[in-house]
Amino acid sequence: MSSEPLVVCIGYPGLLLDRNIERMQAIDPRIEVVGLPADPGSNWIGTSVEKPHDEPPAWALGCAEERRHALARCEVMIALHVPKDLMSLAPRLRWLQGFGAGVEQFAAAGVSRDRVVVTNVSGVSAPSMAEFVIARLLQIWKRFPESEAYQRKHEYARTYGRSFAGSVLGIVGLGAIGSAVAERARAMGVRVLGLKRNPATGTDAADEIFGPAHLHEMLARCDAVVISAPATPDTRHLIDRAALAAMKPGAMLVNVARGSLVQEDAVLEALASGQLSAAALDVFEQEPLPPESPLWDAPNVYISAHSSVSIDRYVDDVLDVFDDNLRRYVAGEPLRNLVDMEGLGFR
């Protein structure tokens, strides 16, 4: 066994706690943990992750030297935000563990599939995100916001909603999140149609499976559509004017994937015409969503700030995945949650 240190870089400032560092070092005595800190009081967590940042980022200007030194030495990294030109800044990097399911920011940072193995934590967020999706569907279809509005006015008015059971739900992307949504919806009597990049691989998550070429055919049959596919060059504006026009009139749209998958101005048009009855959007093409965005005041738009996942247990669950993978890495065993780097646009 080599006596050289195995340098593990914590690129998520919220993980820079003694107990987490000790947890990693307990796996192997060769492990040396370094970190990419943030300036005290900075809003690093509120910064969009989809685009790589300058190094140092605006929220860590006071930590520039420490960050560059850590990047230069690390072989393993766990991160959410990443700097531009990561390959040059971290020439020894061999394994990059994502803090979330999405990894498009790593592709945009120039991570090379010939040099670096990328893993994510797909599945960790799926249960709570599926709960969020089901809650949004029920909130809107059961007309809870209208009931609450009448309550504030002390007005006794009936607001009969529609049945959830018997509806048809389309899910674009049957990964961990989409499959978790499908499982819960089907348990409540909903028929689920699912879209997969490779439908031939099969899954029992949905009642029917469609390939990308049949997206519009699937949309035409759905009372509501959930977007839970990864952001790739092929999925940019997947839900565009043509897709929205293909949807059943009066259907509802839910996006918990990435903002790049949905053409926002087309959604506004579809809402104004009545083609869409409602849109629940947790992600946006520009984050944070600018105050001047027309989405804020559009009728029947339900906005949340990229927060469909519940975080009460999320960090511990992520660390469980990372620690298991770190043990595998040290032992030379296959890693969990390997990312299809070619399919997701890594160079």
C-alpha cells in the first residue's frame, strides 16, 4: 500500500465540520482532508450550481490561497459548486463525487471522462422530491389555495377539486426521482406514462414506457406532466412550444429537474391561452429567479426556490453514500452511482 496521502477535498463548505472530517479519516489512515471554504456570512448556498464559477468565487474571496492549494493537491473531491477549468486547477483529480443528482455543472467545468470518474447521489433526494411533486399536484387539483383565500376573507365558499385517482400522469425521466413519483402516484390509483432515453432497458415503474421520439404522443394523453430528467445538450428546451401544444388542453406542468429543460416564455403563453391550467416550477433557467421575471405574477404559477428536496436528513444521507464510495475507492472496488459521462455531455 502506498504511503502517499490520499487527499480528499471537501468542496461543499457546509461539510467542513470536524465530525465529518474524522468520519472520512477513519476509513483509511492515509486520507488527508482539505477543504474549499467560504467567507463567513457569504450566501454560497444561494448561488446557482448550474454554471461553473470563477476561482475564487465571489463568496470566497478571502479564502483564495487556501482553496487553490486544496484544489492543486486533491485526488478525490465531493462538491456541488465547481470552478471553471477544474482540470487545470486540480491536475491530480481522479474521482469527483457530486453532492446532488445533477452533474451538468461538472461537464460545463470541463471535467474529462478520460481522467476523472464522476459519481452522484442519485436516489438520495428521490423520496422527499416525490412527496413534493405529489403535494403540488394535490394542492392544485384539490384547490387548496382557493380555499385558503376564502378563509382569509371569512367567506364560506365551496371549492370542489378533481379526483387524483383515475388521472393520467406523464413523467419525463424515469430515474430515481421519476420512479419514486410514479410509485407514489400509482399507489393512489393514477395511471403513469413514462419517458426514458432508452426505453429498451425497461422498467416496471410506469404503466407504459415511451422513447424520446414519442414525447408528443405521450404528452397528449396526460392530465399532468412531471419533468425529472437530467440536463443534457439533448434535453435543453425539451418542453418547448411544440411540446406544450401537444399536451392535453388544461393539463398541469411540474418541473423539479432543471430550468433548462423548459422554455419559460412558452409556458407563459400556454398559461395565458389556457393550454396549461397550472405550472409548479421549482427550477428556472436563471437562478435565483430575477424579481422582474413575469413568472412571479403569472396566473396559476406556483414557484418554489429550487427546494423540492427536504434537507432534514439529506446531508447525512449524502455522507453515507460518499463514505461507502470512499471505502470502495481505497479498496479498488467499483463505485456506486457512476455517471454516464458520455451521455451527459462530458468531453
